Amino acid sequence: MTKHLFLTVVLLSQFIGLAFGQKYELPKLTPGHKTFVYSAYTVLFDTKNNIPRWVAWTYSKSKLPKAVSARSGNTFSPDPNLGELSPTHAHYTNSGYDRGHICPANECSWSGKALLESFYMSNVCPQTPALNRAKGRKGLGSAWRTVEEKCEGPWVQLYDIMYIVAGPIPGEMRGTIPFCEGKSILVPKRFFKAIVGERKGRYHGIGFIFTQDCKVSIVSIDEVERQARLDLFCNLPKRIQEKVESVSSFSESDWPGLSVIK
């Protein structure tokens, strides 16, 4: 395929995707599982383990946080689409774990409705304070929060749009939190986040694996897919998907401030 023809195909694919609501941030959907689409994000909730399987969203300069605090007047609440299957704020109380946003509240504060929905418990996983907070109990910087800050700072300024998906790594349990009727909320050992940034028609991808004790590995999206057992960014044109997911060497020019994420 000539370069000119390839670019034509890519542009046509992007046009068709936008015209029909293609969602580049969405993983391949699993048959038999239901997703919930909210103002800022889409979530696939795992009703066996009572945590999200993944949460996917986009972020761009048009969605930069408003002046109002992302915490202002908002509290965690059951997901109305889950009804009695939804964890509640109280389930996490005195568990030793934070109610950890998967899609950050700051990245939903462009709309009052989006911000409210970001506090649904379907967008929450049990996370240690060391991972979830800006500073952990021992004063450690949170790798999870640092990546969020890069998304909300230099990366959103660099890219026209970012496609993001995050969630727990399946099959690895740190513990459980009692739920109801003999069921438990799974406490994962590890989490993932994968990002594809698009700038002037060029795409760059990066992946992260986090542990509950605040360690992070910077990896290819292919590696995230292998560990998370997901097919990510499957709606991207195939050649672009294969290219961005295989990259395993990352530069400061593509991801400013990456060196501080440790």
C-alpha cells in the first residue's frame, strides 16, 4: 500500500469512526457483560468481584478541571444502574482501603453531572492510601496520582486528545472486603493504565502497571494487554493500533515529566 493510499484509508477510517460514534478508548467488549455509559466515562463492572473490570474515557483541553474543587459537595454513592448489586460508601469504611477513583474526579469536573457520576461506586476500587493519595502513610509519592497529574498537566497540553483505559489486573487478590449475602469486594494486588495520545494525526501510546505498595512499571500497551487480559484500543485503525501498542521505549518529548514517575 502506498503512503498516500494508507493516509487516505486512515483518514477515512477516522471519519467513519467519528460519524458512527466509534470509541477509540474502549477495549474489545466481552460478550455477556454489560457496560454503563456515563457523561465522562464508560465502565464494565464485574459483578462477581464487585469492582470495575475496566473504565475508559477521553481527556482533552476542553475538559480541563473547572475552578470548583472536584470534591466540592460530592460524595461516593451507589451506581443507580447496579441497584442492590452496587457497593456503597459504607462497605469501604474501616476496611483499611481508600475508595480509589479509576477515572479521576478531576478529569470529570468539566460538567456537574459528569463529576457526580465519577463518584459512583462502579468507578471505584479498593486502593491502599500509599497508592491512591498524593502522599501515602509513609510520605511516599503516589505513582497513581502522579500519572493522573501528568495527564491533567503537560500531557493534556501536548495532545489534542487522549484515549485512556484503566482498571485492576485480574486474577490477583490482595484480600477482600465483606459485601453482602456471602459476597465480597475483591481487593486487587495491581492495577493498569493505558494511554494513547493523538496530536496532529500522529498517535503515541504508553502503559503503566501499579502495585498497591506504590511501585510502578512503565511498559508497552501490548504488555498491559497481556497482563490485563484485554484487547485495548481495538477500534483504532489496525495499523495504528499495532504500532502504538508495541512501543516499549518512551521519550520525554512524547511524555513530558515521565522521568519523575517511579
